Amino acid sequence: MAVCIAVIAKENYPLYIRSVPSQNELKFHYTVHTSLDVVEEKVSAVGKSIGDQRELYLGLLYPTEDYKVYGYVTNSKVKFVIVVDSSNTSLRDNEIRSMFRKLHNSFTDVMCNPFYNPGDPIQSKAFNGIVSGMMVQTG
Amino acid sequence: MESLTLSDVEQKYYSDLFIYCDTDNTKKVASNGRVLDLFRAAQLPSEVVLQITELCGATRLGHFGRSQFYIALKLIAIAQSGLPLRVESLNSVKDLPLPRFVVGKNEAEARHAALYQDADSQGLYPAAGTALIPRPPGRGHQNKKAPPSSTSLPAHEVIQPLAPSIETQPETTSPVISPHQSPPTSPHSWRKHKRQHSGGNTDRQQVVAASGAVWTQFREPQTGDGDGMWSSHSPPPLPSQESWVSFTADTPPSSTLPAMHPSSVQVDTTIRTVASATTTNEIQRQSSSYDDPWKITDEQRQYYINQFKTIQPDLTGLIPGSAAKEFFTKSKLPILELSHIWELSDFDKDGALTLDEFCAAFHLVVARKNGYDLPEKLPESLMPKLIDLDDSAEVPEPAAEVVYSASPVEVTPNKSPSMPSLNQAWPEMNQSNEDTAIVHPVPIRMTPSKIHMQEMELKRTGSDHNHPTSPLLAKPPELSEETKLPPTMKFVAANTVGGKRQDFIFSPSGASPEALKVVAPPPPPPRPQQSHSRSSSLDMNRTFAAPSAPGQPQPSTIAFPPAVPPRPLPTQGVPAGGTVLTATTSPQQIPQQPNFADFSQFQAFAASEQPSSLPEIDKHSEVEKISEGAGPLRAVKSDGPADERTTATAKCSSGPLAPPPKPVRRRLKSEDELRPEDEQLGPQKAGAIAAPLTAQPSIPRSIGKDKKAIQASIRRNKETNTVLARLNSELQQQLKDLLEERISLEVQLEQLRPFSHL
């Protein structure tokens, strides 16, 4: 159950962050922020030459008692972070991967839009729709 | 502009007048003849008219917008009633009579006006009580009713609130305007009737009757309109003519009246249509205008195409995103909205606009500038592919009519007759593609290929069905499809349609394989090589199977492995029973040749039921399924040179049906299986190859008769051999690569596994 989805730019500022509103959003923002450290660590560690999707998907970054944080980094160092509630039946790895894949695809679509300036907050309705779907479907 | 509050009657009246004057359907009335005539008809001194013009702000703007026009009319009414012209008086004067205009020309309007007036005066001003001027002096018959000031001007027609009815409801509008007579029969079912004094309107009745026919006819097309009002209003009984006049002013419409303003789409559109009807008296146009509001008329499309040419001279080419951004930024819409429009219109998400996408985007921009809200999803009529996607069924909310008036092109209500046919063609296409449900933005998805499989089936079964639509399909979409085909293979939608179009263009028989080829998702690098080799081998196949369409080789070069298997099967099943027949020369050798490849494996697998055989069999079964069960495995095998291809393609064909990782795995598996088998069979292969080769020379010797045919077959076989050998080597190379890749992946997995257990 994705309770929070965030897209962080290369310079580590958020392009898009959305949480299930019922919860304390600040907590998720903080979580996402701290998870960036783990992302960096993984990115530097997994410095393989083969740049396939496996490398893009960072897997579980940080589990806490309440939730798990998964990370995904694109080739342009844009990071996707998904916070998932642990109380739900733990999602399989494949499901998380597919979520990231969907995110990546819609992010690409947003990028393709010439009216989008990279670095701007993402305001695309299509992207919002995808994210809502992921947040609703999983929780 | 000073705020203006109008009574219902006034609203209607002014709206009608505005429509009348808005000959250009631009929702703003330039100081053209109509307006001037109208003002002149008000019989006010010219300086008063000038003053009015100034007051309403038209001089400022240079033209009469709707509000300016209304203000002007109100001022005219004020002036006519003898009050001083003041801005404040606009709202302060109560019970202001409607402005009177005496026009000597347009009888129809005059009659209408008169009718309106009667109705209005009678019914619309019940509360007013005052002797509203109402009775436009003018209509002879009205005189009877008009107690006050019925300066009968039999010769003159009075333009009376034709508009009101129009405004009130869309339905009324059109009929009302329709020159002469229409309104009565139109839906002005108008409760008002009751009010209207039936008396004294015998003339009107006649008029009504005459127009009744017109209107009913007119009305019918409009019933198709989204407005249910039309249908809800039965033709007002002729006797109660005033009915049409009595726009339901006192009824709910009145509540809607205040809601009407220039930005209201309905009003705009209706007015536009009405005006057009008035001017052109083209009922057809009006009827067509009530169709899909997002339809692009021919003029608009032509304009869009011209604009497209200014950016990209090649109509089949693409406009890059940056150029499109500059172009649309000129429209002065906020960036966010432009971004949304882009999202809607860039169908294949390639960052560039084809002609269709550009037209759709332009159309959306135009609509937005006219006050339409942007739809959440791209409307059907703007879909570049003409494929009914899952969400394309939604018709945009904004009102029923399309506002084209603001488009740079004078979009008169002149909906070309071809549009309906196009629209018909589109729904046909849509229906045929309904089950394709192509998900355009996901190139990776393999499901589209499955859809394409279905499509292929559809095509095979219903190619005839599709054919008729192809000529009807708009050229731009075709162009765009074909354009899209080469560059964006990855997008199913484009591919599907492109494939289909090509099918239409090339041959029905080649439809399915081509579609399959086109549709297949972007394969990993090795595949195209395979496809090339396969294509050549497919050529061979074709040469063996004479009847195949010549057009196939070309698309086949683009083909991906998955496409191959179905083709041989259907070709066997359908067009080329000839395949088997024509492969006269090779049948003997064919079983021998390919056997070295996979079929022996298959047989072995089938016999031994090794797990490796399962994927093969599965694939073949899939292939069979795909090809509508055409031909058993045997038949595939006996198809000759296609054997190895089919197996390989079978593997690949299974790929499209599964998510991306799976085909790789399966391919790996199958290839793994194949590889050892191949190695084992290598010597056998060589032997097998040698056998047919040796057999070939021996055959002609033995037969020794049809030298030419035999030599030709020999040549073909040799070519096939070389192709197959090449293919074999390539496949083996691929196998090695994939195995290496797999090993590396596994190693990575192992390495990362400990981490994933955090």
C-alpha cells in the first residue's frame, strides 16, 4: 500500500511528493528525505557497468516498524521513492518494480511535454492520475 | 462594461438580435451592416446612435461584443422610450420596453419578431403590466393584439425577439432563426402557448404551418443533439402559435437565461448556428453542428494543416516539441493549460506532433480560447489514430455544440458533408478496434501485441469490413499512421493502425503478419537481425508460396520474429494452401532441411516430453492459437524453410504475449534447450543439410526432365540453405550472448540478494 510517492530531482529537491492525506504528511516528507541518504549509498555501491533496470531498481531502502521505503533511480539521477505501509500484506518485489516502471513511464511522458521545464514541480494530470491509481490500488 | 441585468424577455430578444447580427459567427459583431441597419431601424437620430455606441464601449473595442451589443440594445430601448442615455439607467430603468427596430427587409425575421413580440408582449410581460411597447408596430396581425402603439406597419417587419427563444434553449434557437417560419413548430413547446392569445394570429398560423414543415425537418436533425429539449418539445400546436414565441420565458429557461453569457458554450454555439441558419438557411449545417462538439470541420482542418505546413512542410513529418511549444505559446494560454493540451494531444508520447496530433492540439487551443474547458481525456473525434481507446469514448463536457467561431478559420456552420461520413468511418474503425484497447503510452507492454494478435484475427476475418472504411479514413490520419509506422514502432496504437492501414493498402492477405510485425514491441537488439534474416527467408517462403502478396517483403523487413509464425500458418491455412502445393520442389527437401533445426527437437521433445519441449510446444500452441489454429505443427514444419524460423519466431511470438522479462527467459530457455540440441544435432544438421543438398543434385538427375524448374528450385533451396545457415549462426550467437547475460544477471542477483533481506 503506497502511502507516499515522491519524485526527487537530481539535485535532491522534490519534484513531486504525494502522500495519502489521512496521515501526517510531514512524517512522510521526512522519511523520504532521510531515505535519500540510503539512495545515495546504494547508487554509489551499485556501480556496475551494466546499466539495466535491475540497477535502476534499488529495492528496499529502509524498513521501519510502520512502513518500508523502496527506491528507484533513473539514469538521469532522478529518484523515485515509494513508501509502503507495512501493515498491508507485503507487496511482492515484482509489484513494486511494476509500480516503479509505471512511474518511470509517466515521468518520461511528463518530460516529453515541451511545456514542462525540467526542474519544475510536476503538475501533469496524467501523472497525478497514475500516482493516484497506485496509491489507491495499493491502499 | 457596466454590468447589465436583463429581464428574461430582454435577454431573449437581445440574444436573438445578436445572433441575427452575428453573421460571422464570431460572437462579436463588428460594426457591419447588420448592426448598423439594426440601429438605424431603431429610428433614432444618428447622434443618439453614436452616443449609444460610445456608451456601450463598442468604440473602445472596435466591435460589438455580446455585452456591448446588449448594452447598446438596452440603450436603444431607453432612448426609444425617451429617457436620457445614461449608463446608470441601464440597470435602473425597470420595465423597459424592448427596443424596437423597424426593418423593411427581412420578412421572416419580421414575422418572427412579430410573433415573438406578440408572445412576448402577451406572455412575457405579464408581470410587467406596462404597455410594453411590445407590440412592435409592424406586423399586421399583431396589430390586433397590440393594444398600445400598434402602429401597424404592415409594410414593415419588426424584428422582435427572435432571439429569446433561441437563447432559451438551443432547440428553440435554431428553429427560431430559421428564416421564416420555423419557430412555431420548433420545440417552442412553450408553455407559453397558453398565454398567447390564440386569437388574431391566423396569419401566423399560416406562417407557422408553412414553417412547420421546415422546422420539423429542421428539428429532427437537432433531436440528435445532446439537448433533450428538442425532443421534449413536441411541435406546438399550430393554433397556439404564439407558442414558439413564448419561449419558456417563464419557465425554467428563464433561469438559464441569466446563465447565458458570451462564454456560455451553448449560447454561443446555438447562436452561431442560428445565425448561420439565418443567413444561410442551411438546416443541414445546423443539424450537423449538433454533433460531436469536438469535431473538426473541414475549414478548420484545412487551416490547421496550413499552419502545420508553416512549421513542417512535410505533412507526414513531425513537429518537434520545441517548435510546437513556441507555436502554441503564441496563443497566450497559460503554460499549465498548454501542458495539459500537449498531454492530451501527443498521442504516442514521442515529444513530437504529427499532423493529426497537431490538429487536435490546435483544436483544443481554439476551444480553450473560446471558453471551453479542456477535457480530461482526448475526445474521440480528436483521436489521431481513429482508434477507440478505452477512454476515448468520453465526449467532452463542454456543451453540446462546438464553438468554432473563434477559430481563425471562418468556420461557418459549414460542416462539410464529408465529416459525417468521416465520423461514420471512425466509429466503424473504432468498433473494429474496440477489443484492441491499445494502451498507447506504454511501449514496454506486451499486451498490445496480444491485442494486435486479436487485431490480426480481426483483420483476417474482417479485412473486408475494414477495407470499406479505409477509403473513408481521413487522409491525414492515414498519413500520420504511415508516418508513425516507421518512427514509432514501439507504440502499439500507431503500429496497429499503421499496420492496418498498410494492410488496406497492400493486401488483405498480408494484413495479419504485417500487423504482427508492426505491432511487436521493440525487441532486443538481436531480434532485428533475426527478422532480417527471417524476412529474407520469408521471402523464400514467399517464393515457395507463390500466391503471397508481393507487398509482404517490404513490411517483413520490419518484421519482428513474432510475426513470422502466424504468417506461415495462415498462409498455409488460407491463401496458400498453395504454399504447400507450390512447394513442390522443396517438399522433399524441406522436411529434411528444417528438421535439423528444431522440428526434430520438437519431435524429440514431444516424444520425451522434456521440459524444454514444453515451451516449444507451448509456443507452437500459442502460434497455433494465434493463427487460429491454422495448421498443426506438422504443417508448420512442412512449411519448409519456415521451420526454424517458426520455432524461433514461435519463441518470440510467445514473447509478445508475455511481459518483457518472460520472453527473454523463454527465449533463453528455448534457446538454451535449442543450443544443446543444436549442438547435438549439429552433425545431424550437417548431415541433414548435406542430404538434401546431395539430394538436390540427384533429384534433377533422376528426374532429368523439368530442368528449368528443378534448377530454379535448386537455386531457391540453396538460397534457403544459406539463409538458414546464416540464421542459424546468428541465433547461436544470440544464444551465447543471452546466456552470458543470464549468467551475469544471476551473478548480480546473488550479490544483491543479501542486501534485499534488510
